[in-house]
Amino acid sequence: METTHRWWPAAAAGAGVIALCYGFARYAYGLFVPRFGETFGLTSVAVGILGGVSTAGYGLGLLVSPKTAARSARGTVALAGAAATAGLAVMAAAGNVVVFGAGIFVAGASAGLVSPGVAQVIGESVGVRLRARAQTWANTGTGLGLAASAFTPLLAFGWPTIWAAFAALGAAMTLVAWRTLPRTEPAEVASGPARGVTPLVVNSVLIGVTSAPYWTFSSSRLTEAGLGPVATTCCWATIGVVGLLGGLAGRGAERRGLRTANLATWTLAAIGIALLALPAPGLPVALVSSALFGITYMALTGLCILWATRVFPTHPARGVTWSFAGLGIGQTVASPLAGAAASVLGLGAVFGLTGLLALLAWTQLHPRLAPAREARVTAGATTGS
């Protein structure tokens, strides 16, 4: 029987584990790089290598998530939470950089596991009419995690204490998710790419390419413009807090269609990124830019999940894996390119060019690059009970 009510417990539990895996286990690393450098004597090259270790863990998590989610979507989400908790605990207790790197790898793997797992749980347990809403709200957990971790660098505690607290919260959140998420029947394992996966991956790579300069260099750009540490921290928190509104994208896709919602979001994203290209962006402009980036990044990744579930209607985890792999590739390639461009053109020009690049999403007006239409599927095959 199709489920048409009480979608929010699964979405809320999924959002909590996503907040843990992305906000704490993956993205908080960047906030504490100066402290890690002091503790372990890291050079800029070593910092980059450790970031690559996190990305490698993320890639491994993405590779294994479709099969684990097909066997047990709920178990995959729990595994992601356990990996995040273990990785954070190892990092907190690390006495040398090798052990610290091992913790980063395990923590990074949690992020690769969690989104496909959550998408699969919702795809199997929430009815078609409410599924888009549930998927996009669950995805805003990234914003929740960013908001929760944003001010932790300003705390007087040492970073190992903060990381131990993250691990304790992770254990609690994993337990809550395990008790809250519904049990579902194993899904049929899909093999190979489905029709329409290429436009999905292209869109995801574009998200990665246009978001990487912001994640990597927005704080540097604001510091360059004369803003202090507290102001830049407030901007980071704004990304997370306002990003929670990205869950509204699912409702927009329901009412206006996935392509219209996607292109409108891309346009706002281009504006938010380009605002940092202004010669002297003050705090008000920086906050507007952060708010636009936060809400559009969460919305675009949420809409990618909806797109992925249309390409793989009976196995959402596989579609999300394709999408987020494209996102990771785009971010991996774009960060060093943006750094090289900044050394020649300056950060302002990089953000201006990145904003223009975001407008390439309007090529989706062409049917071959447009999101897939909603597939007609039977309730028994796709909605769970």
C-alpha cells in the first residue's frame, strides 16, 4: 500500500545523519585546518593531501553504497553514521598524522554512504506524492550540519575535545536513526547506467565545478575584502542556516516541474556566486551571497536526488551515486583550477567567471539535457508500504 502520510520522521532522521556525515565528518575539517596544522606541523601540501584522503574515502563510500543500500537501506544509513562516529573518534584521539589521516578516510567514507542510503529509504517507504518533499528536506541535513559546526572554531576548547563531542553526538544520532527509519524490503540490484543518466551527471559536474571555488575560497575572498574572522564565521553559518530552506525545492518541483525549479535555482546560484566578484563586498553583500549560495546549493543537490530517482525509479541509491560522483569529480577538478586562476586573475575575477559558468545550466532548455520526466511506475514496485 502506498504511504501518503508521516513522511517527516524518515526525512528528519535522514537529515540528522546527513548533518553528521557532511557537516561534522566531512566539511568541518576545513574550519579547523589552522589548528590541525599547529598540532601536527602540517604544510599546505600536507593539508591538501589530507583533503584528498577525505575525498578518497568519500569515493569508496559512493562505490559500495548502491549494493549495501539494495540489501538494506536502513542498514546503509546506520553504517554511514557509525563510520562518521568512528572516524571522528579516531581523529580526536590521534597521536600522529597517520592515525589522524585514517580517521579522515573513514569519516569521508560516511558521506559517500549516507545520501544514497537515505534516498533509498525514502524511495522505498514514502509514497510518490510526498517523496519529492521528503527527499529534498532530508538533503538539507548538510545545511544543518554546517550551521551546527560553524561557530565551533571560536570555542575555547581544544579541537580534540570538540571532535570527541562530535563523535558523541554522532553515536546518539546514529542510534536515533536506527530506531526511527523504517525497515524496507531489499531492492532489486540495477546494473549499468540507465537511459538519461548522462544529463544528470553533466548537471552534477556543473554543480561541483561552480560550488568548489565558493567552498574553498569564499572565506579568503571575504578576508581579502577586509572582513574579520567573526564576520566570515557568520557568513559560513548563514550558508548552513539559510540552506535549510533548500528543502522547499521539492515543493517547487512538484508545482512547476523539475526543469523549471532547477533552472530558477541555478539563476539564483549564479547571482550569489557573482556577488563576491564585486570590488569591495561588505558584510551585507557577503551575507546575501552566503544566503543565496546556501539555499541554492542545498536545493540543487536535492533536485539532483529527485532527478536521480526518475532515472532509477526502483533503485534511487544507484542514481544518487551517479549524481554525487559527478558532483565530487567537478569539485575535485575545479578547486585547483580556481586556485591557479586566482593567482593570475585574482579571486574577484574567479567568482565572476564562476557565476557566468553557472548560467550554462540554461542549456537544459534543450530536451536532451533536460531532467527526466516523472516515470509511471506501479505503487507496489516503488513506494514501499
